Amino acid sequence: MSRLHWQKSTYCGDASNCVNLATAPTGHLLLRESDTPTTILTTTPAPLRSLIRTLKGAEVKR
């Protein structure tokens, strides 16, 4: 895979175990955890947006 610009989650702060996100040349979104950088999940914006909305909704309902 070509050189990617990985961004660390803003929720991570100074922690070493973080979620990283990059955009592939194809437009797909790539996600990985900093402690296992060779395991990469691939998605597109719509499913990721849905997942984030669902997780935020679950957080509010607690």
C-alpha cells in the first residue's frame, strides 16, 4: 500500500493505544489500532458514519 497519512483520534489524548484513520487513494477509509498497526479495517464513509452515530446514541442512553 502506498504511503498513507494516519491520523490519531482526538479522543486518544496522550495514550499510546489509539485508533488511527487514513484515507486510501480509492476513497476508502482505513482504521487501525496503534498497538496492532498491521491489522487494518477498510470501510467507506457512510457505514463508518452510521457506526459512530450508533455508538454515540448508545453512550447517551446509558
